[in-house]
Amino acid sequence: MHPPELRVDELHVRPWQPEDADAIFRACQDPVLQRWLTGLPSPYRLEDAETFISAGTGLHLGIFDEEDLVGSVALNAVDPAGRTAALGYWSAPWARGRRVTERAGRALLLWAFDEEGLTRIDWRATVGNHASRLTALRLGFRMIGTRPAPDTWTAALTREDLTLPGTDVASSVRRTARTFGGEHPTISAETLTLRKPAERDVPAVVACRNDPEVVRWFGVRLPYTAADALRHVAVTVPRRWSGGEEAVFAVVDRDDAYMGSVDLRLTGADPAVGEVGFFVAQSARGRGYAVAAVRAICGWAFDTLGLARIQWRAEVGNEASRRVAQKAGFTMEGLQRQALVIGGERRDCWTASLLRGEAGSLPRGEAASLPRGEAV
């Protein structure tokens, strides 16, 4: 496969040349590239750039704006017999926000499909690399799932999937990517605070998860131990955040004492829809803490993630949860038969929803911030 030279708007996509080593060296000092590019030497030396150019493995191309390096795009793991390959890309830190990898990637994909006869291009990225995932979605890649150890997103693209120039994803998808690609936020909730769960919360988490009411309605397996709580705080919560699946918050009082938990899960089927869940410690019930926490997380989700709808579900009979949802402004919609799985058993559940236009009076939380960037 002979490397092509491509033109896209002001971009020149071409094979690497020895004189590009200095620019590659400068770009690879970027901590974002150091974080996400698997196998990138650290510290990255000029000799590494020179070795990369001379090795010529795969089909690696530089992306240039006039004479300045702005990124790279590549076809890896090319299989001529199977007519497949894998797309890779990164952008220089000084070029992010211009969608250079998307534009160059689309041109290279067109060349691979139309000129080289490939039939499928794969993509993968470390879970948490939301900028890379956003570029893949804009190009039309269909997400397949997550491969564990290490956690890696996988996707694939055919010629029919490839999008037209200028195609974008929904606003909620862009906002979710930028949010979950940043740090876990802290949200104000009246006299309470919603923050990332911490190791210091473990004893209180254990007490909550062993409470009969929580066990009854959430299907917690007993005994729930300190090891379970530590794994939840240190592994599960960060993993779900980095994967863009769920935002879990500890609900704490003015003394930073753990009062319970509230979470916002993304449904997956519709990126503009989320689902709220919550529980409070036995000692904190009856003080309005759950209502305040639900209002705060919903305000944050509408404002920061750009959701259109947040839903609530609870097993039929969970009157306490129903009262919280109603006081938080949710509209009851009905009953779904056998729609909720708790402890491995299918159960009937009530459903309710809160829409963006109905959330005007909800408190607004502090949003996570992420500098505008591009895929690595």
C-alpha cells in the first residue's frame, strides 16, 4: 500500500519526512498525548521521533497546515487479504479545536475504501479518551463495546457508514464527552454538597449498604463489606465516570459527613436521556436531603450534559422513593411490568420523568470543565 498525499481544505496530509522530527518531538511533549498514546516513550526524545520516521511501520501520515505540523493520521494493522485496517490519529496541542484529525481522517478513509478497496476500518481507544471517541462518532464509526484488561472502546466503519464533511453529533453527545473527559465535579445542593466519593466515606457506605431498607429496594448482596465499599469508591465510580456511563456523587453535609448517594446514569439508547438513583442514610431520612440532592443533580445534568429528559424508576411499593421524585418535580407516568431487575429478579416498577423545560427552578451545580481539544 503506497502512502498517499491528500489535500483537505487548508490541510496537507503526506508521508513523514526526516525534517519533521523536530515538530514531532515538540508535539509529543504534550501530557495529553503522553496519557493516551499507547507505547509512546516517556520522556519522549528527539531520537524517538527520528526512529519513528525511519521505521515507517504501518501507513503513518503527518497532517500539516502550510508548513506547520498539526497532527497525524494512520492506517494500522492493514490486512490486504481481509481488506481491513485500523484508524489512528492524534492532534498537536496547538491545533486542537479545529477538527483536523476528523477532516484528515475522513480523507484517508475515503482513499482506503475507494482507491485501495478496503471494506472495514476498525477503531479503538482507551476508555476515558472522549476526544478520540467524539472524532470517531463524527466520522460515522459504530461503537461495538468495551474490551477489558485494559478497558478499551472498540468500533468499526464501512464505506456506507462514513459521514459527509461537516457532520456533527448531537449537542448532548458533545457535552457529555467534554464533561466525562474532565474531572469529577462538585455540586452545591442547598445545605449539602455532592462530591466524588472518597476513601474516608467507606465506613458510612458500608453502614448504608447494610441498612435493611437499602438492601430491600436495591438488592444489595449481604454482607456488604469494607472491601466492597473501597472497591466501589476506588474502582467502580472512577471507571463509570471515565466511561461516560454514570456520575456517582456522595451526598455530604456541612461537616463533610456522608449522608447517602445520588447518581445519574446515561441510558445508552438515547444520549439525551438519563436516569437518576439515590438513597440516604437511616439517620438522615426525613430532612429533605434526598429531594435536595435529586434537584441538584438534575439541574447539573440539564445544564452541563444537555439532557432533554431524566427518568426515575422504583419498584412498586417504594413509597419513600416515590415521594422524593414527586417533591423533586417528576411527573408520574405509570407502571411498567417486570421492567426492573433487582437482585436478579424481575419486578414491576413505577416510572416518572422530568423534562428540561420543567427544571427552570432547580439549583444549578458547578460543571466540570475541559479545555477544548481534539482526539488523541
